[in-house]
Amino acid sequence: MRKDSHRSARSNPGGRVRYAVVGLGYIAQVAVLPAFANARRNSEICALFSGDPAKRRTLGRTYGVEPFPRTDQFAPKVLHFPTAS
């Protein structure tokens, strides 16, 4: 395991990986979301993004996740993007 992998695991309480799913089309509904839901022991779906209000509402309820219409309403508050220094 790389040295920096240890650091990110320690900074994430419980060592869970958090996922945000952008786009709630067919593949997200039949493969991605069910796979993440089945990996609850070490993973968490933290946000759903879709331009379709019905998909946001339905899938947000199904997976117990807050849905957003646009990524800019969520990403700056929670997601951490690496930057070049």
C-alpha cells in the first residue's frame, strides 16, 4: 500500500469511501447504485445529481441520499479535489 493511502484512510473516520453519483440514467440505476448499496460496510453514497426532478426524488428516497440538480450546489462544501501546488 502506498504511503499516501494510509494518510487518506486515517483522515476518513471509519475508513469508508464516499461516492457521489452524477447522472441517474439506466447504468446508474441497474449497476452503479445497487453495487454501492451492497458495499455499505466500507462505502457510502453521499449525493446524487440529476437534471431530472423525478429521478432525483425517487432515487434519493430509495437510497436515503439527498439529491441535487447541479454539482456546484454540493461539491465545494463536501468533496475535496486535489489541486496542484
